[in-house]
Amino acid sequence: MFESPSEKIKILYVDDEENNLQAFKATFRRDYKIHLAISAQEGRKLLNSNEVDIIITDQRMPDETGVDFLASVIPDHPDPIRILLTGYTDIQAVIDAINKSQVYHYLTKPWEEDYMRTVIKNAFEVLSLRKENKKLMEDLVETNKNLELMLQQK
């Protein structure tokens, strides 16, 4: 259930600083399919037109915080794993990230490449397990329906 060599993990990275976007892409473009957005609004557009496994967003952006962006996309895009990235230690942002936007992981800038890879790998494993669990539950419901039908026919 993990990524195959032909299918890369799909990441949306949202940050209002162009140099952060380019550094992320330069570092990870060989390993992952990267979508970049310079604003929350652009991030939403990319989410609506691309399949994404993981969303990584900066917390402090001019028009909308990362927490608010992540919380706003949950209704239409509940499956992607959400990661919050910030250059500031803000305990309220951490609390909001957990409570409002269901963030999987909270990272501080500047991010360390090997640690970021580990977080992405672990996040994708969680996503894969959630998908597998959902499929198993659907199969179980279908099997139960078939068993009930068989019982009714007897």
C-alpha cells in the first residue's frame, strides 16, 4: 500500500515566501510530485484541480494563517495529511493546529531535510493505512449486507 516507483507522493506546499517554495521544490522534486502555492487562495485552486496526499503550509501568511487554511479545506479535502510549518514558536498556533485543522505534525523553520523526509514518509504511511482501513470497512459492510440477505432468503 506504499508508493510505487511510478507513483510519487503528491505534496502541496503553501508559503508566502517564494524562496521557501523554490528551496522546497529544489530539495524534494526528485522524490515527490510537488505543487507550490504562494497563498492560501492559490493552494485551494491547486487542491481543487490536483490529487494531493500531503499538504504542508506555513503558519504566518499575510491573508490567512496556515491553521485557518488547513481548517478551511477539510470539508472538501478531508483525506490529505496536514503539516504546519512555522518560523515562530506560538503555542496558540500549536493548539489551533491540533484542534481546528487536525494537523498531523508541526515543524519549525528552517526545516531539516532528513527530518522533513521522515515526517513526509510517516505521514504517507498514515494516509495509506487510513485508505486501507476505509477499504476494509467498506468490504466489511458489503459482506454484512450479503450475509443478511442470505439469512433472509433462508
